[in-house]
Amino acid sequence: MNILQNTYLLPVNGKYLVYSPFASTRALVNKSAALEIKKGMKAGAAFSDNQGQVENLLIHLNEKKVLPEKRKGEINPLFLGIIPTRSCNGACNYCDFGADKAPDLYMPLKRAVSAVDWYSGIVRKNKHKLLEIHFFGGEPMMAMDVVETVVHRARFNAQNANLKTVFEISTNGQYHRDKAEFLGSYFTTVILSLDGFEPVQNAHRPLKNGRGSFQDARRTAEIISGSSARLGLRACVSDKNVDQMGKIAEWFCREFKPFSINFEALRETSETSIKNLYPPDPVKFAVSLIKARRICASYGIPLVYATDISMNPVYSSCPVGKDTAIVSPDGRISNCYLMPEKWKEIGMDLDFGFIRDDNVVVIEKGNLKTIRNDITKKPRCSRCFCRWSCAGGCHVGNTFPGAGNDYNDYCRQTRMISLSTLLDSLGMDEMTNEILEETARLESFANQSSDLLMDFM
């Protein structure tokens, strides 16, 4: 790997932030030091005319680094995903999971058991310690019998193999309290969708029966918060609630004490436009998220942004490409929980197996290999400093084949948030404050076509 091709220089208020995800290096330098570092890295070990900070940085930056390991060989899932049903009791105005058109199809219990047994065998074969299962929808709790069957089968298998179970569910919380109490008793993590205060929650996430969703979501949050399960709160941010992000974050922390909070910007579709719902301005979203993150930190609660700077470089920041095995009600095994129609629209196929009618699991190795290879082909990301953390974000919605090389709003907000993360990691809160006040300069940075050190000057 050419380390120079993966070392970045980010302009920050007259200075420059040197960042190398592979050398775990980040440092603030002036222009002359930046030029010296570039010269030294191009020359490699033969260049020795440096002293002090520049010399130390060059030592770190020129060390041999290794790329993230690519998946190969037999499938080894990051976790098992179960979609008990695509049906949902909600009628969210921004739903991207096809629940409004989904048939009332529920996973047969024998198929659910076969999926758990297959995955348990892989976990034992690879001598892992965790049996980790995530539930997606639609609304998973509309197929409560499937959820219960999977949980109890996994617990049985884990007990026989001396494994620890980890259960996580993404849910809207729209059900009777006894179901919430079940989650609180058996689940490790419950990710609950709650978009903020009652007016916005009900406007964003109405129910099919015409009722608002706020009261039930709030009750579920309270039940999980008081249980042994970890509560994670996920809020979708539109132009309707972007200005409330700080207040929402404080309310979440104070009232529910979640283990994490996740703000996600709404993605515009033809359906959202019809319903007069639009994405937030990317600069406003990024600035509001950074400020909300500080509020959460004062409570000791992390505010998560899915594609933020990470400690370890990755090829993918979502389940795609990580051998995640997500089983649909009809038995398809995929890398992604979105509706397959979304993939077909952009020429992708993220299925790599299926469970036959006789409940035998079949893995199509050629499809799996293609998925593993395709996630590394992201021309838009080639000169962006977020390449090894965001890694293109959603492979279906953001960096699909033919998506183009120009940054979109998701890229821009990710770049702004990630810059703040790097500065905060260096204890440079005041510098972060300065860039938050100079939004024009921040927006200019978000549109910078290349962050590579080799392209400097």
C-alpha cells in the first residue's frame, strides 16, 4: 500500500490537519510544515532534512501499514439478521423499506429455526464466543412468534455450545407494554425510532390507523430504559426538526438515559416530496449534530453518526461486504435489509443464498465473492479523507455503481462532521467552535474535491 495515497491534509482556519487513518496519525501544522511533510513522504526514508515535529510525523507516516483485511473463503457472518416480516403498523412519511407495499408475509417458524441453526454451526466452527442476531422489518414485533422462536432457539443452541447470545432489534415501539417488557427481559439492545417531540414524531411517523405514534414510542422508551436491555434512540432529521436537534438530544439524555443516540438525515424520495417533507440543509445538519453531540457528552452519552471517523479503517461502514447474513421472510439470504427492488433499480444484486423449502441453507459463493469485491470500487471516495471510515456510506443509496464522482449532500455533511471529530480528538474544541461559526468556510471545505496530501499545492 502506498501510504502517500492515503494521507490527507485538511485546511482549518489558516492551518492544516495532517491525517493518516493507517498510521493512526493526526496533527495540526502550518503551511511550511505541510510542504516539508509532503516532500519527506515523497522521498521516503532517504529524506532526513527534518527536525522536531515534522521528523516525528514522518517516522509515523512512513511506517509500513496494512490495508483492512478483505473477506474471503467461506462465509463468516458479522451477525445473523432476521426479517420476521416486511409488514408494519406504521405509515412513516419517509419509509424506505417498502412497508406500505409489503405483503402480509411472515417467516415460517421452521425457516427461522433453520437460519439460527445454520448460523450457530458457523459460530461454533469458527470458534467465536458470541451468537449475535439482529431483527429488522417492517416492524419485527408484528411477527412476535417468529421473534420468540428465534430468541429461544438461539439461547438453546448457545447453552449447548457455551456461547453468549446478543440480540438487537430495530423497532418503532408501537405495541402493547407486554411486548416491550419481553424485549427488556431478553434483548441486549433495542434501537427505537423516535424523531423528537410529539408534533414532529406524529408528522414524520403516523400510524396506518391514523393515530399518532408518539405516546406508544415514548412508553416503550420508558420501559426499555428501566429494563436490563440497552436503549438506543434513532431520530430521523428533516427540515422540520433540524433546528431542534440540541433540544431533542438533551430531552433524550435527561428522560430516557439511552446508551447511545443516532441522528440520521432524511433522504429525499418521490414520496417524501409529495408529503412536503424534505432533507435538512447539510451544513445546518452537520453544525446542529456537532452541537448536539456536545450536549450528549455532558451527560456521558455518545451521539453516534454511522459513518463518522472510526478507529480502524474499513472497506464498508454498513452490513454490505461484511458477510452479514440477513434472512428475509421468503428465505432469501442477503447482505442488505433494504427491499431488493432498491438494488434492482441500480443494477445491484445483494442476495447470496437462500433457505430451500426443505429448510436446507444454500450459499451461492460466486454472488458472495462479487459483493465482497464490489464494495472496494468507489471512485467518488478516492480523494476524500473519509474513504476509510465512511467508505461510501450506503452502497445502495449513496455510492452504487454509476453514482458519479461528485459529492452529494450526504458526503458533505459526513465530511463536516468527520472534520469536527478529528479536531475534538486533538482537544481542539475552540477551533471546532470557530469553524462552526464560519459556515461559509465550512461549506467550502465540504466541497473540496481532493484532501490528499499529494495534491497539496
